[in-house]
Amino acid sequence: MDLNRLYSDKRIGSSNTNYKSAGETRSAFQRDFDRIIFSSAFRRLQNKTQVFPLPGSVFVHNRLTHSLEVASVGRSLGTSIGEFICERFASHLTDDSKEFYKYSLYNVIAAACLCHDIGNPAFGHSGEDAISSYFRKHESDLKHLFTDKEWADLVNFEGNANAVRILTQQQNGKSEGGLKLTHSTISAIAKYPCESIANDKKFIHRKKFGFFQSEADAFSRIAEATLMQVESRDPLIFRRHPFVWLVEAADDICYNIIDLEDAHRLHIIEHTACMDMLCSLVASLAPGDMAYVQKQLDNISDKNDQVSYLRAKCIAELTKRSIHIYQENIDSYLDGSATQPLFDAIKKESKGLQAIMDFSLHNIYNHRAVVEIENAGYNVMYKLLSHFIPPVTMDAGKRTKADKKAIQLIPSQFLYEQESTYKKVMGVLDYVSGMTDNYATDLYRKIQGIDIGMTI
């Protein structure tokens, strides 16, 4: 693996390379981070559920705050691994590559972390399920309108693939290349770098899929620019890029620990039980620090602050452990032979971490409030598709007045009336999947006649 070719400052939709333009204080990779921060797709994450819905006066995480925290951890991972690569492979690196790994890798990882959830529809996984289920239930009416590969995209709708689409596609009336991010940042979010028909849960890089047919050519160019290894051309499958493992670890670390903290704030887990689990995790990762940790806790009387302190300690230790594992096994991450996420490796050696994950599965992700919003979200998304998909897939001459009115509700950037049925449907999915939880719910109530009245 040539470390000098693992990264690229070339941008989607642009033929220019601009690691750092004349007079520009920011590298191309810093600008990626900034472009994501200022994008409307990123802002919409503030009203997309992370786990807990509508918590009232108790502040818990949404997709935006989660993504910011993941980016913070990703920056730490990228900084340490970049410095390690510079030292270990110094004789193999060009001067430009040394500068990249030491001063820019952390920007790539942080930027990828910012947008790792940007393709998630409203209501998270239940939103994904609603989209997939809609097409499965209407197979007899719709399947003949698509190729097998296009149909596989629809009946297996995937937020990871949708992220690549959001970040790279040109919508009607908008700039070519989407956000025009560097190829490096896109490569770093591709946990499942294969097309939908290659989906196979037996393989870590194919448990889901990473790009729709509409982005297959663009993704291939991105993969080539960042030296992603081709596993198969038909179906199209790549091996994971070495940077992906760091983005994945940052996400795993954050949601597993922070979801527990949120559960504590919502009184889903009792204070002592929460403290015991977090202390057990710290003890398994840094036993020599427990005396100091206990001393710090003795000086904190506020229960939420005690949990916050332990949350920070757990994240710090999990980050250190992830760095150590990546360094120990770097050859397997570079050559594409790695088969185990960093977080899974830690889980195997820490009973404390496994206890937290088991508790979260049974008591957080299956809490009644969470299940209720998942059910509601599924129904909202399914009904919206039922309103928009039939009109765009039928011949224009057969549309009723009601069908035409439904299409009028779709913003122009999502309408592809002169394109294939696949592109028309993908436009609707762009619109519906991009909705926030509140916007989707409000629109659902209006078209169902539950709320009637003029709003601007």
C-alpha cells in the first residue's frame, strides 16, 4: 500500500487539486470540515432524533450534537495516528505526505465524522425501514419500472449510501459535485464500499452498502483517487479505505457511552447503576487510574456531573485503546485484510464495555418511548411516500388533479420530470429522507387533513 496515494485533495465536480492555494491559510481538508459545518444538510441534523424523542426540558443528544462529538473524538484519533504514520513510515513518505499525515489527516477524519450520519432520514432506522418497506410492499406495481440493481437500491434503502448521494450529487439548479468535498473525506465515510446487490452480512465491508446506482461511477472515481482496493467489478465491491476504521471507532465510542449518559438524565437508569457500569469500564481499561478517579468523584456532589466526569474518562480511555489497537494492527488496515472494528476488539477484552452495550440494547434502544417514536416515524415516512411516489412514477398524461397537486408540493430541485423513473423516484427520496422529524410530521398531518390551515 502506497501511503503517498491514500489521500487526494481533488474535489468532487472539479478537476483542480488545491492542497493549499496561494494565499489560503486553510488546507483543502480544513475547508471540507468548514463546508460541512455550514451546509443545510448538516444543520438539519439538529432536528433528527439520535435515540430519545422530544425529551421536553431535559437536554439530550440529537444527530447534530452527536456528530459534533464524534468529530471531536475523530480529530484525536486522526492526530495520533497521523503522527504514528509519520514516524513509522518516514522513509516511505514524500515531504507532502509527511505534512498531510501530521497536519491534515485529523481534518479528514473529523470532517468524515461530521457527515457520517448526514444521510440518515427522519426518525433514523425506522425511516430507513419505512422507505424500504414501501417498495417491497409495492413490488408488483413498481419493480418492472427499474433495473435489478436500481430496485435493490430502493428495497434496501441505506443511510450510508444516501450520505454519499447528499454530499456528491448535483440537484436541479444547484452546483455540480454537491458540497465539492475532497475524495479523501468521502472515502473515509464509506464503511460499506459496495453496491446494493453485493450486500452480504457475512462480510464487515458488505453488511450494508455504500452507494446507490446513481453514484456508482462517481464513487468509483473517488475510490481510484484514494487507492481503495477493488474486490470485484461485478458486483462492484471495494475494500475499506484505511481511514474508515478511525471514523467508525469515533462513532462507536461516542454513541455507546453518551447514550448511557442520556438515559441517566432521563432517569431510565438509576444513578448508582450507571456509575457502577462506567466505573467498571474505566477499571477494565485503566485500572491504575481508579484511585485518582475515585478521589475526583468524591469532590463532585452533583449526580449528573459525576456521570459526565466518568463519561469523559471512558471516552478518553476508549480513544487511547483504539489508537493502540490501530497501531498494533496497522498493516492489516492498510492492506485491506482487517475484519474487526476497533470497538469490537475492545469489547472482547472488556466485560465492562459489554455490560454497557447489553444494558443499552435491552433498556435504552427498546425503551417504550423510543419504540413509540420509531412506530410513529415509520408510519409518517410511509404515508409521505404513498403520497408522492405514485404520481411521479405514472405517465404524466394519466395524472389526476390530486396527483398533480401532490407533485406541486415537491420542491423543484427534487423534480426530474424528463429523466428515468429511477431518477424521478430518487428525487422524491432526496426530498423525504432530507426532512427533519418535525417537518416530516407537520407535512404528514397537513396532507392527511389532521391539521388544516395556512402556514408559511
